[in-house]
Amino acid sequence: MATYKEIFGKHIKFLSTDPTTEEEGQIWYNSTSETFKTVGVSAAWSSGSPMITARAELGGAGTQDAALAIGGYTTTTVATTEEYNGSGWASAEDMPAVKHTPATGGTQTAAFATGGYPSGAGNTITYEYDGTNWTTGGALGTARRNFRGAGTLTAGLAIGGMYDPPDTPLTTTEEYASSTWTAGGALGTAVSNSGTAGTLTAGLNATGYNKPTNTPVTEEYDGSSWATGGSVNTARSSVGSSGLQTAALLFGGSTGSANSATETYDGATWTTSAATLATARWSLGSAQTAPGSTGLAFGGDTPPYTGATEEFNQSATVITAGTWAAGTVYPTNSSSLAGAGTKTAGLGIGGYPPGSPPTGKSYEYDGTTWSGEATLSPNTGTSGGADAFGTQTAAVALMYGPPGGPPYEYKATCEYDGLSWANATDMPSDRYAMGACGILTAGAVFGGADSPSSYTDTTIEYDGTNWTAGGTMGTARTSNAGSGTQTAALTGGGLSTPPATTTGDTEEYDGTSWAGGGAMPAGRRGYKQSGTQTASLSIGGRTSPSPTVYSDVCLTYNGTAWATSPSLATARSLFAAGSQAAVGDAWGAAGYYPGSAPNRTTTMEVFSEETSAANYKTITTS
């Protein structure tokens, strides 16, 4: 009998702990657990960050780490384009005109979108994307909608579809090269809303609508004609798809209701995967040029329309998506409170419980329990609102009372040493609801208001003893937030230009002057930030002054642009968080939320970034 060494060319390793990296199929003996182990391949969908704009009937292009979401339908047809970087979505240039149910293909930096609504018959207009701008390309030979594309910008396919009247699926195929569409081989089965994959010379078209029912038929294209391939297991329409002719994915779609099933294709046979979408949906977008071992599903109709994003991976690595998880409830259901520190060493400061005076208290969090109640400095009276920076054992709180008072104190500063609060040097002038960041001996405060109708663009810096003037922001604002350090700070959003215009402007500070950064996808106020200038997380807030709309949306900033991040479980505003906490140590507690009166919450959430680990399997006998 051949040995393992003779078959695989490797010995079985004898280890006390599992290795940090290992090849697929390698076997080792773990002497601690007294088991044989190996690395296995598994398939799974994991949650990605949601889209900025929830929508259905959109197009997609690119790969799992570099995707495009193109057009679609919300309550109307849109021209919206978003880019996905493997972590979150960011706004890109809109198409020159609106489209939904177009045929799309290509990569994130070289894509096409053709046909589709708003015309009932579809249209012939093609747009081309170069990673920055959309321009007009060649016209389709046949106006149509509800169809799919494949291939690249310079070697693309537009497959099937329908038009009005008579709303009947088509067999039409067209090929795209040098900005010109030409007729290709006709499908054997007329179809719309199908799943597509592959290239111009090795294309794939599977399932879809064949009036009056969905068809299970798969067809393969060789650059001139279509031939029948293996039938899908679940006939459906408006599906997501990606991959190659010999390694494709099919997911979601409609069988009369939203479907979550995933099928894989090897060039001959479709196999139903154990991995299913967490959010069943149809009319979704997909990264069509992703290889068959990966996939990306985004948007669609559940109903209602969704912005949910999911990533498919078939590998020896298990990916755990970034997420917000419940922490321990906060001691009081307060709003307008401040915070400092991390998710395992946090500090909640002040706040207003409903129908009660401000708490005048702070509480410490050790990752499990809130404790260590401390009374705020007497100089702040009964103040409950606050902004803060620093750590759990070395924090600075900038206290203020309710507008109109009493007390009407906007510049009181106090410091916390981990045991008690003490009065410190007041800020040079009144201000409240501003951005703040840094540590006790090197902090910065920027923006804010000294009255409901007067916002400031000034910055002041704190050295642990005194306040000094810093640089001037480009936009005067209040209800903004801050992250980073005194010499590398970040702020964005807030209210600007009284009376109360919500802004998405972002600015970066180098310790001397402010410069513009990438704008937020939408304005927000009353949110919090955690992290650094080049790796920051924006959390929750409100998206409009009136009517009040609380947000669960989170965004990450990479030093250039904002992208979506996993959403909060509870939308909230004016809550406690720590500005200097790294993104992976971010947290949020209490605050306003969209519940019934008095709409304050005690809930806490803590953030964990995406992780990956080898898919270790224990070998057993039966």
C-alpha cells in the first residue's frame, strides 16, 4: 500500500498547535487535541457592506474586489454608478442618462452599459466607462431591455432581452468591438432576464424568462453560434451570475418569489451549492467577470428594494464579515452624551435621560461591564451634553448645558484621570456640538456653534494645560465629528450655512491648515467618527434636519474617499463613542434612535473588522 508521503510527496506533520498557513489537502497531527487535521475547501456567502443607494434592475461589472453597480430603479429610473473595492461602495460619476435593465459587461475601469429602459421598447444607447468618466459608445442594432451582457468593453456580448410590443423574449445576440455593435449568432431559445458569464468567444447564457414560464436551458457561445449546455436545476429569471463558460455561478432570481439558491457550472453540469444567499432577491446586480470561485451579489428586489451586498468564496479560507455586535446596555437611556476610549476600555460621559435633568455622570466599560460611575466636575453644573477626546484613563470633556440654559455654559473643560474629574482651563470662547480628536496632551477641537444661528470654522488645540488657536476650516459647521490626531485630523459632515443645511464636505488637518478631502455620499449630522485620518469610520447620525431621519449607515475613509461599511443594528444619533479608537475597536452606545417617545436607547454596539482564517477540518473515521 502506498504511503501518504509516496502519494503527495509530503510527510504528515506532528504539531502541538495548528499552523497559521497550510496547503489544501495537507494533513497534520495535533498532539494537543490528539486529532488528525487537514485544510478543506468550502463555499459560502458572507455579508459585505451595503450599497449607498438601494435599488433593483441594475447592471453590474467587474470582480469581487473591483466591481461596478450601474443604473437601476428606485422609485424612478436612475443613472447612479457606484464602485466596490472589496470592502465598501463609493460614489462614482453618473451615466449621462438614466437606465435600468441594461446589458452590462467589462471591468471597473473599462465597462459598457447598453439598452434598457426608460423606453418601453428599450433603447439602443450605449455608454462606456473608463474608471472615471462615462462617454457615449456605439448604438445597438436592436432596441431592447431586460437583457444581460458578458465579456469586455472591447469584446462584449448583449444577449436576448425583450421589447414592447409585444413583450416577447428575443433570440438576438450582438457583439461589441471598437465601439460598434454587430449581429452575432442567434440563441436557440428566446429568453430575457437570463444569467450570463464568460467572454465573446466562450460565452454562457443560462435560464431566464421564456414567456409564459422560466426556462432551465443553458447555451454556450463560441464566438459565432450557440450550442446547448447542461440545464440548470432551478429555472428562474432576473438572476445574478458571474464567471467563465467552464466555471460559472448563478444565484438569486425569481421563481415567482425571491430565490436564494446558488448553482455552480463546470462546463457540462450545474450543481446546487450548499451556500445560499442570506438575502433572497431578484433583479440584482453581479460582478460578472469575477472568476467562478468568487462572486458578488448586490441590490435587487426582496421586496422591498435592497442595498445588501454579499460575497461568495469557494476556497480553503473561511471569511468572517465585518459586523456590529451587541455590547452591554448603557447604564442610562441618554442622548447628547460623549465618549472616549475603545470597545474594551471605553468611557461614556454625561447625557440627557428623557424627562430628566442631565445625568452629570460618567461610566467606564471594560468590554463586558459598565461600572465606575464618576461625577463630572462641579464647574459644569448639571451639564449633560458633551464632546470629548482621549482615552478611558486620560480624557478631556468639553461640557455644555441645554441651549437657553440655565446653565448656559459652552466652554467648560474638565479632565478625567481614570478615577475622578477635575476642572481644567476653559476653551477661549463658547462653542458646542463640534468635532474633536486626539489625546489629553495633544487634542484638537474644530467647528461647532456658539448659538443656534452662528457656526464657526475655527480650530483650537489643547496641550493638556492651555488652549491655542489652530487652522481655519474651509466650511463653518456644527454637529460634525472628528477622528485622528492633533496633527492628522479628519472631519466631515455636520450642519453648515445656517439655517441648518446638512453637508457631506470632508476636510483634513495637518496641524497647521485644513484641506478638502473626499466628500461623503450624503450629508449627515450628529454622527460619530473613530480611527485615524487615513483609516476612519463614520457611524450613524441623522441624514436630514427635518423631518428627523436617524441613520444606521456607516462609512469608512481611506485618506481619499468614503465607502460604505457594515451598518449598525440600531440607527442612532448623538451617542457615545471614542474618536481615537482604531476602526476595529470602534463602539457606540445610547443616543437617540427611531423608536417611540422618548426615543432614547440604552443599547450598545461594538465593531469587528473582516477576518479570514484557514478552513481546518478534523479527520474522523466512521
